[in-house]
Amino acid sequence: MAPENLQTLLDFFKVLSDETRLKLLGLLAQRECSVEEMAALLHLKAPTISHHLAKLKSLNLVLLNPEGNTHLYRLNSEQLQLLSRDLLSSEQLKTLAQSVQPEAWETTVLKAFVENDRILSIPAARKKRFVLLKWLVQKIEPDRDYSEKEINAILKQHHEDCATLRRELIGYQLMSRKDGTYRRLPPTEWLQEAGNFN
Amino acid sequence: MAPENLQTLLDFFKVLSDETRLKLLGLLAQRECSVEEMAALLHLKAPTISHHLAKLKSLNLVLLNPEGNTHLYRLNSEQLQLLSRDLLSSEQLKTLAQSVQPEAWETTVLKAFVENDRILSIPAARKKRFVLLKWLVQKIEPDRDYSEKEINAILKQHHEDCATLRRELIGYQLMSRKDGTYRRLPPTEWLQEAGNFN
DNA sequence: CAGTTGATTAGATACTTATCTAATTAGAAT
DNA sequence: ATTCTAATTAGATAAGTATCTAATCAACTG
């Protein structure tokens, strides 16, 4: 569903992103015109007009009424309204990105900061740190309590500075601490985005 | 007023008529992203993303929120709605053609069919015939009655077949006949377009 | 202060496409 | 039938632009 939507939108904008074609639409909104007439009015040659009309036809934006030898074109207003209405509603918009796989970015980050399950360094950038911490928290089992000592032991396997990591896991709300016991939070309770808590 | 409108519309469509930029909008509609992140997600290099962001910025479609070194972009939804709403209403559309001078076409037709005030031949195409007849009717004074003989005399100065011309002037409603007297109609009563009365 | 990271700018390349001329098609008029 | 007219199609050219690499800029890190 998503890619077709993207393609539809793209085709629409591509067709309308040309000065000559916009002028043609304006012209045909006022009256029906022959190809020759449009060419004269826009100071272009007839084949050029045919070229543009073909693009407008591909979206059904013009209607042809042949009269003898001459082709009289007019605007298909209904189709124009149909296409231009709600094209960029926020719901529509979000579908445009459905073709991108979100893991691409996180993979890149992890490749840069992790090697053989060891953290090479802790990213400074907030978003990257969040990616790393989401990877790290998976090393901790869900649905059970940990003492600080246990947490430290696990974190140490991946990086020296377990204190910073522990603090960050809490700060980014990937882990909770209550009465000195730690617990991994389920992904459903994670922040959508890395919150700016610093 | 008209050309600015055309340019605005054109700029808008040009910016949105690119697959990568549409995907960026979709992405930024969901969450804020850094340039690096967008590059990774779309499998492009950072400079390419910068290039596209510059175009989106030119329309104020994205907002920048610098966080340390990284530039976090997000969608400017209000601006997008503003731009996309009513862009192609029929009133707007008609202004798009305001830069074309309507006489260009008629001049071309007259040049092809008239020489030294003589009609070389009567165009077969309805629209061209209308152009010629509008030129011809100006040879007849307004606000006075003519007998058929007088009309014929005038028309004969421009073409042999005055009977056809006389009939056509009536048919296209450029001239009226009542009780055998003829009278030129004011332009305000002309048909907007050459009616299909054959 | 030097080094690093993320973003932008400059410049080169390749792809797309608007426009033209020439050739073809379709239909009407003579 | 032949000619003429209007439109389209084919093919060539030139202008615009998306993308890349390399270089520069800005801001943080150590």
C-alpha cells in the first residue's frame, strides 16, 4: 500500500512541477484550446505541447474532444480536485516512509561502537547513545530483579565504565530501580525517542 | 500578482517532485532525525541529504533543532498544510494563465488567412473561422442598420464569397438580422467561444 | 590546544527531461 | 484520388539536477 501511495504522489508532483504544464492547466481552466492555439499562446512548437499534454493525460487531467481534424482539449476539473485534495494529510505522509527499514540506522551505529560484544566507546550524541543502550539492555533478562552487583557484572562484560552505563540505562528509561533492585523495562514502556533528560 | 502565484506553485511542486524528498518528509513526519540517520535510512550519503534538506528549507517545510554537534530536523506540519491547502482551487488556476497574451493566437491565425485586408481563404476549423470573423466584423460600424446590399458591398472588399461570410457572421452571433436589416452586435454580446452551431 | 565528529559547501559526473526538427499518421477538403 | 491541415511520434540536443567524493566549517571532547 505504501509504495503505491508514494508513487502516486510522486507522479502527481512530477507532472505538475513544470511551468509550461501549469500554464496549460491555467489556460484550459479558462477555455478549451487546440494544440496549435496553445503552442501559439505559449510561444512553443506543437510537438512540445503534445509532449506536455501526454503527461497531463497520464493523470487524466485533461479531456479530449476531437472536432474534425483539430483536437480540442479542456481541463478535467473533477480529477484535479480529486488528486489535490488531502494528498498531504499527516496520515498519508507517514505512509511515505514505510519503505525504509528502521534497523538500517541502528545497525550502522552498532557497527561503529560495538565489536565482539564489547563497547568500543560510549557515543556522545544522544540518539546514538540511545541506540547503543537499547542494544545493551537486551543483555539483561526481563521479568526478574537484579541487585546492583549483578547488573554491574553484566555491564562489565561489555564495557569498563559500568557505572555510567547503569546510570544511562535508568535515565533513558530502559531499566528501573526501586529500593536498590534493578529490573529491565519491557519495550512497550520505552520512550519512543531518546528523551532529553540531561 | 499572477506570475508570483505561478512561481510559488512551481517552486512548491518542484521541491516535492522528488522521491527522496517525499521519503524525508514521511520520515520527519514520524520522528526527528539527524542528517546521518536519514542518510543511513535512505542508503544515501550525508551531503545528498543536506542537498535535499536545503530544498525543503527553502519552503520552510522543516525545522532545525541543533543539539550539540548534530542537527535534528523535524517536519513543519503547519507550513505543509498551509502550502498544500487550496493551492489548486479553480480561482487560483485561472490566474496561472494570466501571463499569456490572448492576442498571440489570433494574430497567428490572421497572418495565415489575411493579406492586405483580403481574406485568402475561409478557415475550415471552427475556432479559426471565429477568429477571422471577429476580425471581419470590425469592418462594419456599430450602432447603425445596414441593408443586405450594403453588407455585401463591405464583405466583397475582403472576399468573393460574401454570402458565406454573411451567413457565418450571423451564425457566430457577431451580427444580427431583423426584418432584412443587419446590425453589428457589441462585443459584450458575442459568444465567449465559437459555438458549435453547425 | 589538538583531535574528532557531524554537517555543509564545492565541484564533478551521470541521468532525466524540455524543446526542437523531421517524419509519420489521421482526417477533411478539393 | 490527391492534397492539405492538425496532431502525434521519433530522434537529437541542451539544460537542469540528484548523487557522489573531497574539502571546509563548527562544535564538542580529551
